[in-house]
Amino acid sequence: MGKIFIVLGVVFIIIGVIWTLFGKLPGDISFKKGNFSFHFPIMTSIVVSIILSIILFLIGKWR
């Protein structure tokens, strides 16, 4: 269990560094033309989904 938390911590650090440097994750779609702007955070959604799935899996396994 401790190794899983270490891996998750490293993943969070990497994501945080990328997010800080770029303001968004690579793979997010942004489009701006005139007064219209569109932002679809597809990569952010995928990363959040994976992290939540892992957390819920660990909680289910722990119970």
C-alpha cells in the first residue's frame, strides 16, 4: 500500500509541474477567435478520471 501512495505522489508532482509550467496539460484543446473562446480540457479530464478510478479502487480494496 505504501508503494502505491509513493507512485501516486510522484504522478501528482509531475502533473503539478506540467500544469504550472504550461497552465494546462498538453492535449487540452483551446480555440480563440475574436470575442469567442472555447476550451475543452480533454487531457485534464482523462487524468482526473484515471486518478479518481485508482483512488476508488484502492478504497474498495481496503474495505
